[in-house]
Amino acid sequence: MTKTTFSIQAITTPLFIIRIVQLVMSIIILGIAAASVHKTNEAFDRAKMYVESMYRYSNVSIEKNHSCVFSTFVSVWTILANLYLMVSPFVLEIAAFPPLFLVVEFLSNIFWFVSWIYLATYAGDIGSCRYEICKLVQADTVLSALTWPSFIASLFLVLKSAIPYIKAKGWTTKLAGLPGGYFPVIEGSIENAAAANISKDEVQVAEAFLPDQTMGRAVLPPEKNNDTLVPAGMDLEANRR
């Protein structure tokens, strides 16, 4: 696979900027979710001790806050996944496998949607209160709801770049993905040829007879020009006259 050269253009694409936003939001939500889990566990442990001592019960079981635990997991997942999507094309091109980018993107979308619904349900159950636990859960819910649309946007951009790659069977080229999670551009594909006004037949001929063995992709025929083909041994200037 080909390694991407670090450049300003590579890290200022819309998808790469979205990844940075997702990374920052995940770090913030991770801190809030972890604090919520800690405070909730402390409160539930005190409640358990109170019930056991007050009513002389033993082995009292109180359901804890699993929504914030899941939110913590999703935040950690996103930090690792985004670092992989952002850094692997630069430093570990063999791991920057484009179809894997799509799998990671789908999983991130599913995780964030489930986390947001889970948190919203739990926040609705506990209602509004003045305690720190309630405020932490509410903050986690709001920030998760604001972060999830960014994953819809990133999924759209990834899918948009994946369609030409899939149509051209790009996995056979062994090209590495691009920073942020973009699929690589397949040179010589019909989608690329359309922009250059090259006919579909010419592309098929190029793919059949002009394979580039080093890059694993087809090479388009050279552009037509107005020069007259001159038989061997004939003077070019004399022919033009």
C-alpha cells in the first residue's frame, strides 16, 4: 500500500476536521461520563448500606447507572477509532485498509446512537434534580446528542468516497486509505474518466490492455492530439509542407 505524505492539505479536509471535533467531544464526554459513574456508584453504595442497616436486610441489590458506563466505553472507542482513521495513513499504511474504515465508521454511528438513546432514557427516569449526579447525566445526554450528528456527516462523506472505490473494485489496487477515513481515488475508473470526457469504451480498453502492474490500477490512454503520424524515415517538416 502507498503511504500518504503529511501535508497541510491532508489535515484540512472536511472529514479530517470533523474527526478532530469528534475527538475533542469524546474526551470531554469521557470525563463527564466517568465522573457520573463514580458519583453514581458512591451514592448507590451509600443507599445500599443505609437500607441494609435500617431494615436489617442483607445482600441488597440496587441497579446502577449502566448508561454512563456505556457512554464511557463509546468515548474510549471513538478516541481510539479516530486516532486510527487520522494517523494510520501517515505512519502505518498497511493498516489503512479502506473497507475497514467503513466498518469502523458504521460501528461508531451505531454506538453513538445507542448511547444517546440510553442516556436520554435514563435521564428521563431520574428526572431533574439539584444533585450533582443528575447534572452530570444531563450534561452527558446533551453533549452526546450534539456529537451524534457529526458521525452522520462523517458517514456521508465516507460513503460518498467509497462508491467509486467499490464500483472500480478498488480493493484489488491495494491502495491505502486517506487521512480521516476517505477512500482512495482510483485512477482510470469510469467515474474519474467522466470528468475528463473520456468514453467508457476507452476506459475498458485501458483496463484490458494497459495495466499498471506496479500500482495495481489501470492507466488511461494518452490524450489525442493533432500531430500527424509520419512513417519511419520521412522528414516531419517536409510532411507538414
